[in-house]
Amino acid sequence: YDEAGVAGGRAIMAERGTKVTYEKNGEKKVEKLPMSNQELGAAIKKGDWNQYVVIVQGDHLIHKINGNTTSEVIDHSDKAVKSGIMALQLHAGPPMKVEYRNFRLKEL
């Protein structure tokens, strides 16, 4: 997600179930991943622990939940953010609780 418009105001950069490539000229190419949004949603364990993995190598970002790639972004655009902070965010909504365990950060 392009938080606060720092990456050109692109908001949600890839929906669940998609691979999005942003070309140097700004063109956005969207492809479907092997599992659909609905299948990926069904693979999330409600009320239980889920494994969430984020892999970032240069301009290539991959998000996985429970071993399933949920979204992928390749950002060749001049708007791509090259540095910054990493944060865990909980959006506003009904009362909820989020917990993390076995949190690891590994430089590739």
C-alpha cells in the first residue's frame, strides 16, 4: 500500500491474488496469481496463528500467508520508494486483537 502517497499516490498497489508490474513509463500490468482472492481468503486461519512472510529484494515485493503467495509487486517506476521504515499496521474497524510471535527480520 502506498501509505500517505509517498510512492506517487498509487494507494493499493496490488490486490490479493494479483501480480502487478509498474513499468518505468508508469504503465501498470496486472496478472492473476495461481490462487484467486477467494481461495487465498479461505486459506487464512481465523482465530489461529498464520505465517506471514514478506520478501523484498530491490523493486520486487512478495507477500505470502501460510505458504501461499497473496500478492506480488515489481516496481520499475520512478515513483518506487527505495528506502524507509517497515511497520506493522492494523486498520480501523471492529474491535480486534492482533498478536505477533516468532518475528524475524533477515537481510537477504
